[in-house]
Amino acid sequence: MTKGYGGADLKALSTEAALKAIRRKYPQIYNSAEKLLIEPKKIEVTAADFLEAIKT
């Protein structure tokens, strides 16, 4: 799936997958004008997050 990806590509893919996991766990985060605290230990980046990220 990632054949031919360079380091920057993999970093961008990982970042997007992490953002998808955050949006899934805390959907209200982008609808709030306030700063919200998130608990990083409660965010689990899954294979599904990577598959969704690779589509974009």
C-alpha cells in the first residue's frame, strides 16, 4: 500500500491517521470555540484510521 512512499509521505500519513483517531474519539473538538483538553492515552490509532487516511 505504501510502496514508493518516502519518509515525508509516511509522516503525513501517520499524522492524518492520528487526526482521524482524535476526530473519532472527540468529535466535538472541531465544533467548540473553547480549548478542550484531550487525553492522549485514550486515543487509539487503528488500522482503519490508516486505511481512511490513505484514501485522502
